[in-house]
Amino acid sequence: MGKYINALHPALTLLAFFLFGVTGGHSLAWEVPEKVPGDYEGKWYGIHCPDVPKNEIVGLVDGEEAFPRQTIIDSWGYKAKPIEEVKDLLPETFFNMCSHPEDWGDIRINETAYIPIDKWPGEHRRLMAEATKNNLGTARLDEKGHIANYKNGVPFPGSTNGLEIAWNFVYSRISADELLNRFYLAVVDKTGHTRYMVGEVASLAWKGRLHGENVPCLEPNPKNYDNFFSFGFKSPYDLKGLVGTTHRYDCADKEDDQWLFLPQIRRVRRMSTAQRWDKCPGGVDITYDGTLGFAGKPTNYEWKYLGRKTLLCSHNGKAQLQEIKGKPGGAICDQWYQRVDCILLEYAPKIPAPISKAVMYLDPELYCCYYVEFYDTRARPYLFYAHAFVVSTDGYAGPCGFFVSDVQRIHSSHNYGYEVSLDAKARDINPEFFQMSALQKRFPSR
């Protein structure tokens, strides 16, 4: 058995970690190879980033995977049945990737039994269900489409209104309220050249809280904040000391306060709404508003409910970080999948963007995003994201595999989280943490 690392949210890359947080309890313990970096025994994938210190990735045990032993019912793709058999059970973009291992690497789809959320352990799902029931019918949308009278829980359970579903996603809280996560990114081009980045991300939810003393809101909150999030890089050399912080307001008319410190010029730069579709630093395929499916303000977009479709999705996935060395198809190349009756939700930007629309595939109860397909301004497939979720013994769900790709360039950016802190107080995850001056001290530049 391999050693274990903490990682509830490898998908909480860069600025999108505001969607999730953590308070109290346990993180997931990810199985890793005995040799780090290295391959899993007998597998075609592993953990290959040379910049992750062994003392950080090995032996950090703080919690358990809820469902580590699942029976594989059937498999398709690499060394399994023809992938064509499940063409109708995968998004078209993902099916095309699985069909071209010469471009993306070897990918296998393993089906296991769907585990209903009422069978999940821990108190988190109970708290979420109670909050949803207790606040049923209280949340509403104002004339601008912004949410009002929201406390916590799912604001509009069972809705078929596109904008209401978008708010369900925003406040899905599949994790909790604060988080500090260490991660590495692998950026891979079609030739196999790989660039690694090591960093840290943090988030704090002001509203919609479920845990601790400050429920449902963190107070006092005179500026009406909704959430804070930040990121910083430790390597490589040219990104060392680059930090960003975003303060989001609970207001349709007030845009985010977002700043970046650029070590190359030793300056702090304020970002505008027009830059929400810029790709994040380091040559990655992740955009600020596109992360984890959607990380923007719902009122900046038009929303449409497209119906339901049964797909193979990683609802209760496998706790394993799966990087394919030299190929852009890693992160989810040997995952566990279950049949889920997904919500199809389309959004189109009202702000400047290089996309015409995106289609999200959401869980009908958790409202997490399994897949998202982005189309360029000529309506061609452009970006594709896929997330594999794993359940902890406390009932949290976090994306284990975070696959992000530019299908036009055959290029990908994968996030691999190798340590997460659930003890927000011990790590000083408070509003002061997210000030630029504090972040610059935490991430000294070269």
C-alpha cells in the first residue's frame, strides 16, 4: 500500500477555490507511489513533479477516503472494451479524447456502483440537507438576477430555471467554509513538453456557511463581502512570488476587487472585469471565470436549462493523482465513474470573452460540475474541463482529478493537490490573510 497525502481539493486551482472551503474535520488521504515522484506500481501514470518536497507529500495523514474499495463493474478504453460502446454516455469532447490516445495518452473509463449521498458518512451532508430544508422558499432573485434573502443550503433545489440553477452551483458547498491547499500544476503541450508550477491557494466564505460559530454569515461584514480567495506561487523561478487576491461582494452592481503582484516588475496590478476570461498565469488553460466550470458572477451571463442526460461521471471517484508523463490526458486517466442523470446548463457571457457559450454537466443533488464544454466565438469546441470527485469520511466531496484542456491546441493544464489544511484557525485563515501585504510576505519573490 502506498503512503498517503492530504488533498481534499486538487481542483481548487488558482482563483476558483472560493467555491469550496473547509472547516474542522478531516481531509482526504490520497494514495501515492512509494517513490515520489514516481509511477504507481503496474500503472501508466504517477506523480512526476520534481519540485514537490518529499517531506510535504509523504506521510501527511489527516482523514480517510470514505469509499476506497469499490468493485469495477465494467471498463472501456485502454486495455478494456472498445470506448465506442459508451459514446452516448460521455460528453462528445471527452469521447474524442478517449478515442485518440496517440494525442492525449491512454485513458480508461471504469464503471462502479453509484453511492447515494444519503449513504455518505459524516455530518456535512446532514448540515447541508437541514439548511436546504429549513430555508426552502426564502431565497429569491431580484430584478437584476442577483440572489436575495439567501442564508445557507441549496437556494433553489429542483429548479429548472437556468439562473436559479447557476446560483445552486455557486452555493453548492460540497466542501465547507475555509481552506488552505498546496498544489502543483502540470502544463503539457502536444509534443509532451511539461512545465510544472507549485503553489498554494486559500479561500474564505463570508456567506452560506454551515460549520462553526459563524453560521450562516461571518460577521461583522460592513462591506457586504461574499467570499475571499487567493493564490501564490513558490516555483518555478519566473513565477516565484506571483500572488493574487480577490474580494467578491454580495452585490450585482459591484464587481470584484482583484489584484495581482507581478514580481518581474515589482508592482501590484488591479484587474478589471474585462480580464475575467484571461488565462491564469503560467501558460495554463484555466481562465478566471471558467475555473471548475464557472467561477464568475451569474449576473454577468445569460443562463439556459437544457434538460437532463445520463452520463458516466465520477460522483464517488478514486483517491489517486494520475499524471501521464509526457501526455496531456492525465488527471483522470484511470478513474471510477457512475451513471448520473446530469443537469445540462448553458451560459453565454454578457462581458468580453473569447467564448460564445459553455455547457456544464451538473449533479442534480450536489450541483457540482462533472464536465464543462466551452465553445469559441465561431461555435467550435475550444476548452474542455473534467472533474473526478472523491468523498471523505466527513462527507465532503472534492475533485481529485482536475483535467483542463485546450482541444484545438492539444494542450492541457492539470491540478494536483498534495496537502490541505482543515484547521483554519491554526493556519490563520481569516480576512487579514487575504490582504496583499500579508500574501507578499507569505510568498517572497526572487
